[in-house]
Amino acid sequence: MTVSVFDYEAELTACAAGDSTAFHALYQHEAPTMRALALAMLGVPASADAVLHEAFVLIWRNAAGYSPRIGTARAWMYSILRYRALAHLRRLRATGDVTAEQQPLPDLSLPSGAAPDTIQGVLAALPAPQLDVLLQAYLHGGNPARIADLLDRSEPDIRASIESVLTHINEAVHA
């Protein structure tokens, strides 16, 4: 059985050269997963679709700006999506239309058998309160004060939770 490995970097390089077929391949391969993240962050399908569209427009326009020195091509694409989703949330907060805190956290199923020296293992081993803090910070862009209010915990406790999680992840990655 042959396993196909999608080459994000090659497709982005082709996009930078104006290859619309490569862009279509990127979109077909990654849009469903990116939409799922946008939906988890925004909670509204129409908003998730709009942010996904914005992200792919930016991916197409800025493909030449990608460099492997800054990280993987896939991570670069997701950083664009996350930035656009957080900008959308900030606009909504500014107009008073909605707050990210009103949106429920997604049900995150993590592999229970993941090795403890992997990011998945670190996340799976986190106590629920620490995982909630991490998800609020990542998905909704909350600062420690906002997360503390939302979770009815102290701001120093939230900061300590974030610091602890980042330390564990850093140790797992560099082990």
C-alpha cells in the first residue's frame, strides 16, 4: 500500500509562481480542516466560511512570503487562518455583536495513549482546568484577565496555568 504525503511547501512554492492548480490542491486538501478550526473559534458557520475565504485569499497573495525558516508551510497557513479569525472576533467585540466568551469550547478528544514527550501527550495529560485555559487563549484569543473572568479564577492562576502548559510543551518538544 502506498501512502501519499502532501507536500505543502511545494504547493505553496507553485502558488507563489502563479500556479492556480497548486492553489486548488492546497484548498482541496486543507480547507475542510481549516474550516473546522474556524468554526471552533467563531461558532458561526457563515463567519467560519468568510474567515476561511479571507485566509485562502491571503495564502494565495502571500505565498511568495512563506519561508521554511519560519516553520512548516502548513503551520504558516494555519497562522493566517487563526489571525483572521481573531481579527473577526475583535471586530465583533468592538461592535458589541458577540463575545468569544459566549461560545462554548469544542469537545477536544485527545489520544490517551500518546507518548508523554509529545505535544499530544502533554495536552492529554493536562487537568481539565488547564486545558480550558489553553483552549480559551488559543481559540478565542483571550488575554489572562478576560479568561480569569470567564472561568471565575484569579488572573495569576490563569497566567500560571498558561506558563505551566507552555513549559511542559517546550520540554516535550526539546526532549
